[in-house]
Amino acid sequence: MINLLTVLFKKEVMDASRDKRSIMAGLYYAIGAPIGVCLLMSVLLQQLASPEALKINIENSDSAPGLIAHLNSRDIFASTDANERKDITLSISDDYQQKMSEGRPATVTLIADKSDDKLRKHINQVEKAIALYSSEIASLRLVSRGVDPSLMRAIVIEVHDQATPDSKGGMILGIVVLTLILALFYAAMNLAIDTSAGERERNSLSLLLSHPLHSLHIVLAKIGAITTFSMLGLMVILVVSKFSYAMVPWQQMGFSITITPAFMLFSIAICLPIALMSASLQVFVSFMAKSFKEAQSYVTMVLFIPMALSMITTYDIATDKVQWLPIAAQQFALMEFIKGNPIPIPQLLLSTVITLVLCVAFSFLSARMLKSEKVVFGL
Amino acid sequence: MIKVTNLNKKIGDVNALNGLSFTAQDGKITGLLGPNGAGKTTCLRTVFGLLKADSGNAEIDGIDVAKEPMVAKQKLGLFPDPCGLYERLTPREYITFFAQLSGLNASDAKQATIDVINKLAMNDIADRRCQGFSQGQRMKTALAQAVVHNPSNIILDEPTRGLDVMSTRILRELLLLLKAQGHCVLFSSHVMQEVAALCDHVVIMANGQVIAQGSVAELCEHAGKETLEEAFVALIGSDEGIAA
């Protein structure tokens, strides 16, 4: 039996390795995805590094030179050009100077649309700057009256940030790990469809089944070959990630994503069961479809499930429950590994077992389907 | 020996096989002759265990295909229609692969492949990928696959379709050689000349059942006609599906 499996597996790998177009389709993803993420991050980091000066409309600015100077020091400037300034108006009341000199509250009016999501950040920025100026002036007034300004602060909050630099970029890290897991599904997707739905369409499946071998042998050989190519896709994306992420100036964000050899080995070990499950799932769905084209649509649709599981972890939704599920748990473990946190072993073990059970189930279901004449001849 | 007894098979609403019974003897070439849609391919697929008969059984050398498919299949070689080639493999790889699936070990399979490639005079294409092969080259590759493991029974589904004269002659010579070696050869066709020239025993079928069987001479005599073609038309009662 082992001998027969080897013969079938070798043929599958030989056949698949000559299918240049399918291999290239997998490689495009494995090479393109990390480079895409890097470009995105570089643009994002550039924006964070040099925040643009905020230009707003300030009415009656001559009345409050001190406030204006303070705003300028916080990158908020007055502008008369309606095109370049944000739609925020700060109106300084006419009696501002008088109220200030009398030590009474002076009024400034902030006019803006708070329902505008894009403006909200800028409105907050202006509000904070004014509040800070207000509290500085108030402190000075207390000092001039011989009162300790700290009386005004009943509680002082001291924050000890325990985040290590690496644990900060959770979301970005999630995206990076997501690209790795998706590689397992996408790298060999075309090969999976070609070797199952394609084989049937080319009439070689019925010839294969006419030979003295069990349908499970055929299915296992196909899953083995698809898994081999999935894992190759994973290795390519890991190597490309290692070099491309090294070029992103992470330091500006206060964390870094480094693909170490240890992480690469860890991901290969964690992802092998996922690759097996992905291969068996794709073979199963492809055999269920009646034609090559139908298989392409179904496989793409079915891949939304693992993608959703992976994304749930990336965006940290219902982590407590979801982290026990296959793929989500593996993704979580990979993220924790990069952050340098302890690996959630029970979750990882359980989800790996579930992943393997699913693989066995899909294999048997596919083998059973191959015994049905309706499936073999696409009736 | 291939023995089919009272096979019934319904595909959808169509009775593809309708109480089909015949026997193909060792050392003889048996032709399954019938118009398009007569149930020839369904019958052969049932013999191969790819389709399950609703009732009746098919035996290979006395082994019931439905009960012991693995043992029965080992005694069979199949030339399917369509050929079922792997476009990205070369004939040598393709033939060796199927030889190993049929139970030969790696070195025996390699040697058997070399032998069959020589026998079918296909050394010129043996190491080219099957993609872009002509119909004749495809036929030779599929035929080599069917006989490489030297099975006692060989089944061919429409082997002469689309072949030129030279390829047809090679096929004919090979079938005669297999017959001389004592193999049981069963092939389906709707080409009268081929059947008349080759077959020792002809089974004429239509609508999933046997209309008449016997040697070419017996059938002509039975129908009171000069040629097999005329006898065939007289026996099935229409001129449907006869290819020149």
C-alpha cells in the first residue's frame, strides 16, 4: 500500500510541478503579499512620522496672541485660504482680552461638524491644545495669588506601560500572520482544483479508478501533493517576509516585526496540519463540483471560512472563545510567538487535533465520493 | 474470459443496459457492435466496476467484479474512450505509472514499458509530453497503457476512432498478436470493416440488449445478407449510427 501511495504521490507531484501556470499563480501570492504589506506599512509610517500642520480658520486672532502662539507651537495654524484649511473655525470673543486681564473665563467658540469622521481627530487636537493652554494660564493665576496649583489636582494618574515594543503592533502583526496562513490556502489552490476537478474533466480519473487501487489511495496521494506545494508556498512567503519586513522602519512605531529562523521553523510546524486540512478541503469541494469552473467558484467561496477565522483573531474579536477554534488558535499562537509571549499550549493542541480530524474526515468523504458513479462521471 | 450475465443498468430515466448477456472467450477477439447510444460504453464501464449494475453480474476469469473488484481489475487492461492521457507526462512516464498501479514493481514496470514502446514502434514520441499529440499518437499511448502489464483480458472502447491507416494497421496487428498469445480481447466499435476484419465473435447490441451474436459468417447467414453491414442493418432494423 505504501508503495502504491508513493507511485501515486510521485506522479501527482511530477504532474503538478509541470503545471507552470498554477505554480506561478501560487508564487505571485507568496511573493506579492509580504511586499504589498511592506509598501503599505512604509506609507503609513511616513505619514505618522511627519504629521501635517493643521490649518484652521481663526477669527479675531489679534485679540489672543498668547493663545495663537500656543496653538502654533502645537502645529495648529491660522489660514485664510479656504482650500487648504480644515472646516474648523475658532472664534475668539471680542471681550477676550478684557476677561483675561480681569482673571475671568474668556470665551472662544469652536465651530465644526463633529459628525464628520475625518474632522473629529482634528477637532480633538484643537480642543486639547486649548484645554492645555487654559490649565497653564489657570496655574499661573493661582501662583500669582500665592496658591499651590497642585491643589487643583486631587488625583494624579501614573501609567506604567507594560507593552514591550514588539507587543504593540498587534493589528499589523495580525495582518502579517494572516498573509502566512492564507498562503497555505492560496499557494496550491489551482493545483488542488486541477488535480481533482481537472483530472475528472480530462477523463483520466475514471481510468485511474479502473486500476486495482482504493479511492482513498488516490485521495491521499493528491492531498499529499497539494500539501507539499502549500508548504513550499509557505516557505517562499516566509523567506520573502524575512527580507522585506527587515526593510520597513518599524522603530518609528515603537515596535518591530522580525521573522527569525526560530519563528520560521515554528510556523512550518504549526502550519503543516492546516496545509493538510486545506488540501483535503479543497479536494473535497472540487470533487463535489461538477466541472472545473464550478470547482473554482466553490473553492473560492469555501476559503472565506478559514479567512474569516484568521481575521477574527487579527481584529481581536471574541478572542476568548474563538481562540480554541482551528486556524484562529494557530494564528494566535504565531502572533504570541512573534510578540515573545508564552504560547497558549492547550488551545494550540486542541485546535491542531481538530484540524487533523477535519483533514481525516474530508479525506474519507472524498474517497467515498469517488465510489459514486455520479461523481466520477459528473452525472 | 469475460462473462456478462443479465446486466441491467438505469442511468437517469434511460435503461442503458437491459438484460445484457454475452461471453468473450480467451484466445478470441470479441467485437461489441452497436449504434450510438446502444449501451456499449456503459457495458464496458460496468465490466470495469466503474458503474454498478442494478442487477446481473460481470465476471472476469470467473471473478465477480462487484464482489472482488481488486482481484478482477488486476486481470484487466483498459483502453478507454476518451483516452484519459496526462497531458504533462511523457508516454514513457504515463505507461510506467499505470504499469506500477497494475502491480508491477518499479524495475519490472520500467522494462515492460520499454518493451511495449518497442512493440508499438513509438520510440520517437516516448519522451515527448502528450500535450499536442495527434489522435494516432494518443491511441498508441493509451493502448500501450492497456497492455503493458500483460493482462489476460483487454477491453478497448472505440479504439479505431480517428485513426489513420498506419495506426489502424498497428492496432490490428497488436490485437491479432494478443489473440495469438491467448488473451481475451473485447472491443466496442461501430466501424463494420474493422469488426469484420478482426473479430472471431461479434455481439450486436441495441437499446442495451443483445440482438444477435456469432461469427461474422453466422450473422450474415442468420440475416440472409452478403456483408456484415447489411446484416447489421437488417438485424437492428434501422441504419442509425453506422459510420463508414
